[in-house]
Amino acid sequence: MKFSCPLTSELLRKMRNSSKLLKSKRPCNMITVTDAGTGMDEDIIKNLFVTFFTTKEKGIGLGLASAQKIIEAHHGETWIESTLDSGTAVGIILPSRSKVI
Ligand SMILES: Nc1ncnc2c1ncn2[C@@H]1O[C@H](COP(=O)(O)OP(=O)(O)O)[C@@H](O)[C@H]1O
Ligand SMILES: [Mg+2]
């Protein structure tokens, strides 16, 4: 699949090359969300999932930390691709249920 957005394309390339879930051939669901915001530098990306890490004056730093914990609890993967002053792409892969209930 071709995407005109370079950030999304790069995120998908990394997911395709390195995702354990995609390699496992288990049925999965995947979503990506890309923004054209501030992007992040290496120091922010490194701390992104650390509980209470925030760069905002009134931030709490629980958004990404808790989202990742929930995704992990469902045996999923979280992927980030970000370029400072350009934007951020987030990818989530979750295994599908093996049985329909
Ligand atoms: N889409 C994004 N673009 C730029 N920076 C982001 C983005 N999402 C998260 N961040 C950075 O990660 C930090 C932690 O995010 P989050 O866990 O949602 O907590 P909070 O929003 O309370 O700061 C933010 O303060 C911000 O620096
Ligand atoms: Mg937030």
C-alpha cells in the first residue's frame, strides 16, 4: 500500500519489517494515526511511555503510558515515528480474537 504521507509510510515500513505480531502471521488488527503537529526529538521519544512524563505545563503524562499498558495487556504492539517540527505517526497492532463470541 502506498501512502502520500512520508511519516505514515516510514511507520508502516518499520512495522512490516520488525513487528513480531505481523511476522507471526496471526490475524491482527492495525490502526495508524498521523498528525502534522510539533513532532518530537529523541529525548522526548525516549521518555514517551514513562509514567508522568510530560512536556506540557498542565500535562499529566498518563496518556501514552496508560495506552501502552492497555495495548500490552492485550498482547499488542505500539509503534511511533516522529520528526521534529513535522509530525508524529502512531501505529497500534492488536491480535484478533481466535474465536468470534
Ligand atoms: N502527537 C504528539 N506530538 C508531539 N508530542 C507528543 C505527541 N504525543 C505525545 N507527545 C509528547 O509526549 C508527552 C507525553 O504525552 P502523554 O502521555 O499523552 O501526556 P500529556 O499529554 O499529559 O503530556 C507529551 O507531553 C508530549 O511532549
Ligand atoms: Mg496526551
